[in-house]
Amino acid sequence: MTHSYKFKLVCRCPNDKSVNIYDVEITTENQIQVEEFNKIQAKIYNKFMYQEEVFELLKAGLMNHDTLTLVGTHLGVEVISES
């Protein structure tokens, strides 16, 4: 059985201080408590982080995932980070 988790994360860009909203999708054969996603959001909400940093934080914090996709748009450019 595979589980898919889709949610959004919000933080700010260190360069122009704009608010970035990221679409996250995680698939895994393991169960993840959704409260874990809220903990990550709380950790980054008021921070200035690049998408790549958010991706690495997710990857490290959710070690039992099979796939992780983080999609963001910044200055009209869609950026996709995947593992």
C-alpha cells in the first residue's frame, strides 16, 4: 500500500523577502503523522529560506519517504525539486 500526502508550505525568500508558497507531494509505503508537516511549517514560517534549503529540511525530516516533490514559483520561474 502506498500513501500520498499533498500539502503547502510557506516561507520567505532571502533575496527579495517575498512570500513563497510551495506545493509538496510525498509518497511512501510508511504512514506519516500529518502533525509532522505542521511542525515543519511552524519551523520555517517566519524564516528566510531558499527552496533548496526547504527541500533538504523536508528530506532530512521525513527519512521514511519514497518520493518527495517540492514545487515553487519565484519571479515567474517554476522550480521543481525532487528525490
